[in-house]
Amino acid sequence: MAYAAFRSIGAYVPQKILSNDDLSKMVDTTDEWITKRTGIKERHIADENETTSDLGMKAASLAIERSGIDASAIDMVVCATISPDYFCMPSTATIISKKLGLGPVTAFDISAACTGFVYILAIAKAFIESGMKKNVLIIGAEKLSAITDYTDRGTCILFGDGAGAAVISATEKKEEAIIDVHTGADGTYADLLMTPNGGTGSPHDALEGETGACFMQMKGNETFKVAVRTLTKDVKEILAANNLTGDDIKHFIPHQANYRIIKAVGDALKMREEQVVLTVAKYGNTSGASIPMAMNDVYEQGNLKKGALMLLDAFGGGLTWGSALVPFSPLK
Ligand code: UT7
């Protein structure tokens, strides 16, 4: 049987920084409020002419280079994004494939908001274990600044731009295999976090005269409570299902939405400070890109070693959630 191994990680962070002080000149907020309620100090913002596929392509290029696998061997590309280059088609994954000069590949996007990276990990694992694909490039890429309403202080303080990517490939060695991925969704909570306009679910006149047709809207406090409840339950379940405890985890890499959510879930798992990967202060919430961007930080600091067990967890619009138990299994 083929197993799926997590071979490499790469990320791209745009240069321009939007600080809390910058935001306090745009909306009625303060650095103190944002820091206390979210842990965020700054976020990176892509240039006007930089697209989501540009960000994703740079992250992917690094992930392929670090994987030791030739680009010509990549046979599938999946991109998780809620800020695609184009509404509906073509997919951002196909554009990234073209920009990377990949040959004929299966390429598509998925929409699972901030849980996107865990969903595409599950997809890569399933395609590889079924024998349908051998080397899958997965990318979480977001230009959230393009769908953020910078007059809404409840959301604009949270989001940033960036991308992260990984190569997942077939292996016969069980010790290299991704152990488990859990994914879930509950549409009952769909209205907590959404881009209400621009699709068939919104009346046509909702778009007339609107500049921000696709802006995100969030009921933050309700989302916060469901996030803590759902994530705590989900990570406990995935650990128990695999006879593991928090002590077995080297790096706990949660979706970076809010420091207080990460702390609550980390505490429920009795995680020690050094196990918890935190990048929310410098990148904010980059949705589907946040987990691979955080993982890339650990890698670039020289702390992601072969065999290190990672626990990923994420929560986002849909509502969706997911968790994964992943040993880092580089080829080189
Ligand atoms: O990534 C996908 C999932 N997303 C999340 O998980 C995000 C979850 N939600 C959150 O992170 C938090 O709910 C927020 C950071 C968005 C908000 O923090 P909160 O502690 O839940 O605040 P709140 O919404 O309950 O608002 C408290 C007060 C309100 O004022 P009043 O009604 O008490 O007078 C808000 O109007 O804070 C006010 N407020 C602000 N004040 C200064 C809301 N946003 C701001 C702001 N600056 N930016």
C-alpha cells in the first residue's frame, strides 16, 4: 500500500506591512485593543498588481525546490483559497501550474476558508493512498486584503496576505506516513462568517453601486466561541483516535486566527509553550495560508526536523474545521 508523506514546506510573505497603528488611522481602533483581543501586531499586504496566484506560485516554487522531487513529477496541484484570481474560473491552481511551467497535471481549487490547508492535505493523502497520484503540490494562498472591508473595524484588523505550500508524495515507509486527517463542516453556522454578495445566493440589486461586493463579514464573538468549543473537541478526538497525547506532539501548529483561541485550545491539551507555534502577531489571519506559513517559519528557524510530529488544527467559514497528525518526512 502507498502511504502519503509530507516532504517539504515553503512560503511567501509580501513585503508591505500594515501595522496596528496604521489601522488606527483608518478605523476607530487602537494598537492596545487589537493586541489584547487578538495578539496581532501587524500583517503583510500584497501589492496592488500582485495576485493570489503570484503569492502561491512563489511559495510552491520553494516547496518543490526543497522537496528534492523534480517539478516534472508533480501530477496534481490543489489550491485552498477564498480570494482566487478569478471568480469561479479558471482556478488559481491551474494558473499557478502554468506559472510554474508544470506539465499536464490535475489542478483545482477548494473552498473551505481557513480550514482549507487541512482539507487539501486530506485530499492529497486520499489521492496518493488510492494510487491515483504520486506527487501532489498543495497550496494555501490568500490575498485577503482584496476582500477585506477597510471601513469595518471588526474584520479589517484581523486579515493579511500570504501563501504557503507543501509537496506530499507516495512512500512505502509507514513511519513516514501522514497519520490521520479529520475534517468536518456544519452549514448551520454559515452566516457567522461569509462573503454575502457576488454569488447566486445574493439578490442582483445587492451588487448595484457596491464597490465591496465580495467583502468578508463576520459575527466575531459568536465565531470565537464556536471555534474554541469545536477545535478543542476535534483535537482531543484525533489524538485519542490515534492513541496519542499532547506530550507526543513536537509542534502544535494551529490556524492563526486569534491568540486567545490558540491559547484556549493549547491549554485544554496541556501544551507547553515551546510546543505551540505562534505567528499571528506578525502575519495576522491569512486563512488557508496560515498553517503552512507558520510551519515554514519553524522550518526556516531550523527547528523542523525529520520525524517531528506535528498537530495541525483549523477552523473557518462554512463553518469548517479540521485537524491532522503529520510527521515531517523530507527526502533530503
Ligand atoms: O479564521 C476564521 C475564524 N475566525 C475567528 O475565529 C475569529 C474569531 N473572533 C475573534 O477573533 C474575536 O471575536 C474578534 C477579535 C473579532 C473580536 O473580539 P471580541 O473580544 O469577541 O470583541 P467583541 O466583538 O465582543 O466586541 C467587544 C467590543 C464591542 O464594543 P461594545 O459593544 O462592548 O461597546 C465592539 O464594538 O469591542 C468593540 N470592537 C472594537 N474596539 C476597538 C470591535 N472591534 C474593535 C476594534 N477596535 N477593532
